[in-house]
Amino acid sequence: MRKIISYINSTANGIVTGDPSNDKTNFMVWTTETFIRAGSKCVLETMETVDTILLGRRTYEDLSRPEKWPSVKEWPNADELSLDLGDKINNAHKLVVSHKQSHGSLPWGDYEAAKLLTGDDIEQQILKIKNSKGGDIIIFGSPTLVRSLTEAGLIDEYQIQMRPVVMNVGEYLFDGIKERKDFQLIDAKSLEDGTLFIKYTPFH
């Protein structure tokens, strides 16, 4: 069975978005370039077993913008780390979960377009994909999707990059979770900028 991995950036008090009243995908309001670079190294290691990226609609719209990952080779300050990670991300299969139907394609620059998953049986669709052949599946950000799949017991590993900052605006990762969830710590290490990179698996 393929593993589903959630990778997300977080503040010390569990906020994982920007200001929902503005642009909640913009977590750069509480992070730094050092934090992003440290996380990129961790993601690149994780991507060694990944061939599919699963995204919520808003996260897809953010990451697929022309100035973001699809054009990493054109970034003015792109280094080897950015290019290597961009190559992994751009060439992975993309699946986008949305409650809205889309009549057009979901472009990703010059790379394979993302495919849309929609309907009332999203969890069943994802379980079918998880049971199919292929590499691991990673979720970037997408806290609403992460909550839904956590409730359904479909996430195998949580990778949280936690920055030492506290915010009072934004969404918490597990807002609205209906039942208690216990996790087992499998790894934790200190990164640059005082950041902690933590890995949990659900405790059964």
C-alpha cells in the first residue's frame, strides 16, 4: 500500500495558514527564507519515495501560479536545492481535491496537468488510489484536506516543520477534529532558525 504523507509548515502554537481574511495560503507573513530553505532540504529527502502530490484547491492555485514551481528554472536566485526540488515537484503526478466542478484543465506550466477529484466520495477515491500501484503520496499544506483525511484515518505520516513564532491570526491544523487522535513520534530534529522538524504516525 502506498503511504500518504502530510507535510505542513506551522507556528509554535499550531497555526498553519496566513490571515484567512486576506490570503490564507500566504504563510510567509510568519516565516523566513531560512525556514523555507531548511524545509526544502527535508522535503527533497521525503520526495525520494513520492511520485504523487495531493492538494486542496486553494493550495493548488497557489503553488501552480506561473511565478512559483512551474517556472523554478527562471527564478532569479534559484540554487541547486530549489532546482532539484522543483524537478521532483513539477514531474510528480498532481491530484486536486475540490468541491467545485472544473470544466477546464488544471495547468501546471509546461508539465502534466493536475487531475481533479470531486464528489461526495473523496475519501473512497483516495483510498482506491492509495491501494493502487505507485510511489508514496504527499500532501503539501491543504489543512482542510488534511483534517478530512485525518478523520478518515487515511494519513500515514505527519511531517510538521514548526517555526519558533506564535501568531494570533490564522487557522490551526486540527481545527474542528471531531474525535481524539493520538500520534507516535518517529523523528524530531532541530533545523536552522530554531525550527523543529517533527514526524508523527497515527498511534493504533
